[in-house]
Amino acid sequence: MEQSLIDYVIELFDGVLIDEYGWEHYRIDGKKYDIRFDPSRIEWACDCPAFTYRRKFKKKYCKHIVEVQERKFKQRVADAEGRAGARVV
């Protein structure tokens, strides 16, 4: 019950949930992993095994974190393009 409510709230608020500590929680469609970003420390974390054991393979992030970062970047670019095209005369 609680997990489905969290998933619903994340979907409702543009794919992000901010908890009481300021961490941003993201989800990827079809995956149960909790992808987190702490803006105060600029630190990413994920519950997947690839992130947990990444040091063995010398990788900084897992593919889930990279996907969320790319989605956020594309959204910012789209927002910036929308504002840049308007001229007031």
C-alpha cells in the first residue's frame, strides 16, 4: 500500500518527490529502484545492485542515475528554449 502511494505521488509531481530532508526521489518506469539526489551535498544514490557494487567496476553512477540526469537535462534545455524564443517589442 505505502509503495503504491509513493509511486502515485511521484507520478503526480513530474516524476520527483522531495522528502523532509530535502532529498529528491525519482523513479524510472518499470523499475522498483529508488533513485535519490541530495542537493546539499550534490550526491546521487540508487538502490540497484549495480550502484551498490559499482566500485568493483570503477563506475561512478549506474544506468538509472544517468537516465534521470539525462531526463532532467533535456527538461532544462526545453524550458530554456521556450523562454529564449520570446521577444517583447
